[in-house]
Amino acid sequence: MIETFEAYVAERYSPLEFEFLTATKKFLTDNLPRISECVLAEWRKALAAACEIQRDEKIPCAYMSVSFLNTSVAAGKAVLQIDFYDTRWVYGEPFARHRMDADFLLTAWENFTTKALDEKFFVRSNISSVEITSLFWRTLDKLTFLFTCVAKYFAPALKNFAEFDALIKAEKFYVTCGTYLDWQNRLCAVLPEIDFLNPAANEDTTFREAHGKIYRNKKFADMNLRGCNFADCLFYRCEFTNLNLADAEFSRCRFVAANFTDIKFAGTKFSACTFRDCAIKNSTDAPNAVNAEEYFASLKVIQCQVSNTVVEGCDFEL
């Protein structure tokens, strides 16, 4: 029998929490096509409602914020809330709001809470159910973070909807997900193009796009290119060194005599690309587990043509 709250957290609650998050991650990934289809359908409804309001008020939207409402779980119904903000974001009220059912996040919740409150494992006179229940908010925060890690892989599909195109956007527009009026992680964005080789001071280089660019004898070094999208670009004799390419995507790009060194490939995707006379060495992959800092999909290399290319020290399977 566990006699102190501190011991209960370490010996009982934390393992159960990990079990819950692991089971939830498996459910989300195993059912991702169905879940993403349902979620995107609701987000599309939210976009349509926001566009309807913009027809009259012409409010440029800077943030589409998706929030998991922890308090909704206590009320017996898990809810995701989609808010549309102008450039002030949380400093102002959303001009449009939509709510959707999120019970798919709680398939393992009842089993987890039942085990956590099972009095066979702790001394009830020393540890109260109220103390244990207070830990649930921490777990729900971790659950929300896990959902953001999964949602970032289907959220960009929003860009394929007519409602997304119709939305009047600010110069910088972000789709984010997290907890209400608290932390939010970026899922995707629509941002102005920048010069990756000469960014302005303190310029955010993440979630940017480059289309049809030609880079010859250039060096991309010590940069955060997370979530960036490169399409139909040529990289000739380019050096890629110490880059964060987490969740970046390269489509129909050509790499000729390019060298990659110390790259963070985590959820990175190369599709229909060509690699010729390249070297990809000493790269590191982010851990892919719910108890790690963040969950990433595996590196994907899809329908790429490769010739005379050396790969060492990473999971870049050609």
C-alpha cells in the first residue's frame, strides 16, 4: 500500500498516465484517416461560419485557434473549440467561434481514471481522491499536447478547402492548437515568402514556403526551418548544416551534389524528389514516444529517384 501522496505520484499515477497517453497515441495513429476526416469536416464548418461573418465585417483573420477545453471533460463531454481572432489574438475577443465533439481523445480516459482512483493501491486516510483528481488537469494538458503533435500532420489539408481560400487573412496567418487562453502550438501557417539565405534580424524562418527557387552553391546553416514547404526547387552544390527540418516538406525538388550534415529529420517528408551525387551524414532523429518532448511522425521518402548518394548515421531510407 502506498502511504504518501508523493510516493503515489511516482509509483502509481505516473505509470498509469504514461499507459493512458501511450494507448491514446496508438488509437489516434491507428485511426488517423477517419479522425482527421471528421475533424477537418468540423474545421471546414468553422471556416465557413467565419467567412460568413467576414462578409459583413471584413475582419482580417490572423489566428485560427483550436483549443481543447479541459473543463468540458469534467462536465462529461470533451469539446474542441475553434476561435478566429484578428491580429490582437488573445488580447481581443474572437470574431467567430465553433465547437465540436472531441470524445475521440478520451477512449482510454475512463479506464485510466478508474485505475488512478482504485483504493486498493493507497492508504485512503493519507491520500484523498480529491488530491488524485487534481492530477487529472496535468494529464489533460499532456493529452492536448499529444493531439497537437498528431494534428499537425493533417491540419495543412485545410489549405485545400475553398472556405480556407475565402477566409480574409492578415499578412501573417496561423492555425494553432493547445489550451484555451494559454499555450498554443502552430499546426500550419500562411506567411509571406522570405529570403532564407538573408533573413531579416530576428525573422521567424519556420512554416515558410518556397516555390520554384534555384539555389546554387549556397549554404543553409544553423537555421530553424521547421514546418517549411519547398516545392519544385533546385539545390545545386548546396550545403545543409545544423538545420531543424522537423515537419518540413520537400516536393518535386532536385538535389545535385548536395551535402546534409547534422540535420534534425523528424516528421520530414521528401516526395517525388531527385538526389544525385549527394551525401547525407551524421544526422540525428528525434525520439518518437509520448514521454519524449514531442511526438513526430517517421521520416518519409516517397517516390524519390536516387543515384550515387551516400547515407550514414540516420534513418534516411532511400
